[in-house]
Amino acid sequence: MAPYSGLDTDQIKDKARKDLLALLEGVQGKKNLVLERSLAGPIGVFVKFSTLQDYGVDKVFWLENGNVDSSQRNVVFLARGDNPTQTQSIAEQIKRLQRNGETDHEFSIFWAPRRTLVCNKILENEGVLGDVSVSEFPLFFVPLEKDVLSLELPDSFRDLYLRKNPTPLFHAAQALMLMQQQHGLFPRIIGKGDNARRLTDLLLRMRSEIGVSEKSSGRSDSVFGLTPSNTIESIIIIDREVDFATVLLTQLTYEGLIDELVGIQNNQAEVDTSIVGSAPSAQQSHDSASRSAPAASSQQTLKRKIQLDSNDKLYEQLRDANFAIVGGLLNKVARRLESDYESRHTAKSTSELREFVNKLPGYQAEQQSLKIHTGLAEDMMKNTKSDIFSRVLEIQQNLAAGTEPSSLHEMMEELIARNTPLPVVLRLVCLESCISGGLRPKDLENFKRQIVHAYGFQHLLTLDSLDKLRLLQARASANPLMIPTSVGGVVSDAKTNYNYLRKVLRLIVDEVNEQDPNDIAYVYSGYAPLSVRLVQCVLQKQFLANIIKGTNTAGVSGVSSVAQGWRGFEEAVKNVRGRTVDEIQSGEDKAVKARQILNGHGEKRTVLAFFLGGITFTEIAALRFIAKQEDGKSRFHYLSHLSSSSLVLKKALIARRRIIIGTTSIISGNSMMTSCTETANHRVK
């Protein structure tokens, strides 16, 4: 048997494609596909519409529109199995087709990722359960990139923190349990936050249930299936609520700023053709539109969907860079392309000319990519140079640095008076509340009154939702430094103490080299995301300790790089909201040795950093920066902090480590605020 290759996101993508195509192949003949809109993007990541056509799909309809026709005998519904509203819609459309259509239809339902009792009950109550063929489409992780796995649950933030709906937790546990069954148990589960504790408990319970089930069935391979992995080192679970402030800040990487100003969904952004130009060919326009199923024809002439992933080599270079240096990078690429094109005039032989012709398609693709990103960067630069953007960024950076909040209130009130978009205003007020442990009651009431008067009385409900999320609260103490924290990591009412952590984890870095960064703080031009600092507390103990030296060494003195879990940073972790997780999973010695023999002894091991409740593109960029250090691609700065006598430590650092990023969804400050915003208009006329 060949040595085990480890966690491969391409395999996950291939499996999802094969599972979907196998289900479609099981429905004989031509078929109409009725698709839940929120599933179109994730499915488009791993299969094209042309492939679906090869497997008999004739037309695609949105489930939400309720307009499926009788043009085909076979009708296939693909929807999420945990959504009662969509189940009701499916039942109504089936009854409509049965009542109005002359064709004797065959109905199939594919539930993603699983079938639920609620869905069965609704279909039974509507009298259609016996008329449909029901299957499960186990769509869990969607590989957005080779290092990013997302469950693509668009409502996961609202469900977890506002509705207190544990469904995303269960889906995450199922996805991670499937990973453990394939690759072995996570040897160590490390986490921070109440939901991280709940997810860990679910994983431990599922492990015990699988063990009991396999033993009762007499399976001989059950022991091997529940042994620690030899290729996955650990999983680090970060609950989103331990660090809301990072999401509320404006993202300053190229990819993050695109998400802020344009919006990125499933690796695609919809941009005006006046900015990026029209598609180079009608065929490309068709492929772009078909990947997300039917689109409004009236918008195709105004908007263009552009693909933003690593297949675009230029975008791969730009995505994680601070936006301040993107212009210079684009200029270098433009000069290089111009030089490459000019090389055709210097060709002295037919072989050199043939070589240029062979490279020409690559040059043309790169030229098209350069045109798109130059247009995007120029348009984004107009926004970043605006007075509103500059003021918002100034307020955010001052709040993050610990400036007295009351000195910024006049600027915040001015933004409200200028009718700045509501999500921007809410992000600023909530940012102050998160970092300062709440607002003074007088200031809080003043902001609430101004927001309601400026944006409408319906936002009383918005403000109530923010209060439920504990994003916008009154300060319990008059002193912003006196923030209640957890004792032993068990007090649920505790708040993250940014004022303490700002010093002990050095969240603010005054001098940042954005061209050649040596710390994750470059992604926010001087602020290191707390969520990613927590990951460093586990993976880069000595490196982080050396960064902190000279600022505040409390709680990190004597930290060794071989220390595991949160060891060495216990005091800092106590000042972070929520419970602390550190679980070791072990197996029988014989089974562990058997897995080591079969899997080999590869030096490179995988760490899964899982963000429960969502992650921003800027945090992904920061994690990729750590991954480059761990993988040896950017090791100069990493080792330069160590003395020449630290030979043992340097040898330990040479062992390579791969980081895979997992999440329930990609979020931003705007999407966070939108999930809490009341949309009904109750404005007094």
C-alpha cells in the first residue's frame, strides 16, 4: 500500500462532484433541476453547468421563484434539508405540477447535506411523500481553495449567535467527523469559546457513538478507524464570538477590500462592465452565467461575474497583499508583460519565434487578468481616497489602538448626520462596544436615538438584535479598563479584554513593513487580528514570545516552542471570552502503530484551523502568512528572531507544517451587520 498522502482538498472537491453526478445519473432521461439559490454558488465551485447538461439536466429553475414548468417528465429538487420553508415550497410546487400538468411527472428530492425528520413530516402532511424519491447529497465542506474549506452556510452567523440555532454546530461536527473517519482522529483538539467547547463535545460524543455502533456490528476495522491520525497534527477551533472586533474593522488586503466594496460570493464577484470591461468572448460570458444557474438577462449587459481564485495567477499574487502596495505590483506586471511582448522583435530564428507563439496564449490571459485587476484597483482607490472612507478608517484605527472613545464621538455623529450607510455606522459603534467593554449608558442612548432618527424606527429591532448578540451594550463599569473576564474560562458573561490583550499579545504594531512584512499585523496596517494571534499562541509560541519581548513579557516568559496546547499563554487566554478547550484523543497502541506503518512517517503534518461562525478574507491572509513561515517559504524572518545558539529550536522549526483553513462561511463586517438589520420600513411619514 502506498504511503498516505494526507488531507487533500482536491479529493473533497472530486467526491462532491461524483456524488452529485451519481445522483443525477440515477434519474433516467432528461430532467429539470429546481435548485435552492443558496446552493448554486457552492455547487458551481466544483461542477459546471455544461457538465450537468451532459448528465441530462435540461433547464434550471430557482426554487424560490416557484416557476418550474412541465417541459420534462423528470423534475429534480435540490435543497437544504434543514430548511422547513423550502420544504413547504417544494411540496406546493409538486402539487401544482400534479394538478395542472398533463404529464405524469416523476419527482426526486436531493437533500443537502442530509434528510431530516422535519422535512419528512412536512412532505407527509402535504400528502406528497409517497410521490417522491428522496436521496441525500452529503455536501459538507466546499473547497474554495487548496487551503480553504468552507461549509458555505450563509446564515451560520445569525443562526449561532442571534437565533441560538445549533444546526451549524451539528453540520460542522458531521463534516469534521467524516474527516476523522477518513484520516484518523485529531490527536489534539484545541479551542477557545463556548461554541468551540460545544463542537468538541459533539465530536467526542460522535466518536463514542461510532465506536459502539462498529463494535456491536462486529466490524474488524473499527479500531483502526478510531486511532489518532499520523498526518493531521491537531485542530484549532476558534469561536467567532471571542473576537468580533476583527470582523468589524475594514479589511485592508486586496481580496478583503474587494469583499468590502464589491462583495465576493463563492469565489466570484459581480462588477460593472464599465470597470473591468466586458467578457472577452460570448462563450466565457455564457460559462460565467451558467456556473450560478439562471441569471437575470437584464443585468448581463451591465454586470460581469469575474472569477477570483488561484486559477488566476495574478490574483493569487495580489490577494493577500496590503492594498497600499497593489498599485506597485500591478505596475511591475504591466512592465514585465510589455517587455515580454517586445521580445518578439528580437527573435532571430524560427525556433525563438515559435517559442514566443507558444507563450502567446499565456501572455494574452495574463493581459486580460491585468486589465481586470487594474480596473478594479482604480475603482477601489477612488473609494479609499474618499473623505468618508478616510474618517471611518481613522476612527477604527484609533479605537483599535486604545484611544479614549469619547474623543471620537463627534466624528461618528458627523458620519450619521451625513447619512453614511447604516452598516458602516453600526460597525463603528459596535467596534467601540467590543473593544471598550461597552459604551457609557449616556453615549449608548445618544447613538441609538440618532440612528433611529436618521435611518428609521424599524432599526429599533436592529439595535435590539445587536444587544442580543452582545455587540452593542452599556458598559458595566465607568472605567473601560475594568472589563469582566472569565475565571478558569467558565464564565459565560465574560467579555474579551482587548485592553489587556493589546499589550500582552502585542495586537498593535507601530512599524509595519507592508512590502516585506514580518508579522501578521500588516493585513490591517498595524493591527494583528486577535483570532489569528490565538492560533499563533498554539503554533508559534517562541516566535510570538520574541515579538512580544520589549513590550510586555508577562505570561510568556520561558515559553518553549515544544510546549503544546495553550501552555505558556494561559493568562492571556483567560482574558478571552468563552471556555477553553484542550483535549487529547488517543487510541490503542497496536492500532496506532499500524496506522503509522500504513501512512508512513512524512515530515509535513497538517493543522486544521477551524473558525466557527465565519472568517474574513483578511484573517485568511494572516493565516496564509503563518502557513508560509511554517512551510519554510518565508523562514528568514521567522528564524532571525532566534539566537545562533538555539540549534535545537531551529531544527524543530525546520519540520514543516501545513495549515488548512476551515470555516462555516466567509463573512465581513457588512454581512455581519446585514444579518442583524431589520429590512421592513416603518419610517413615519
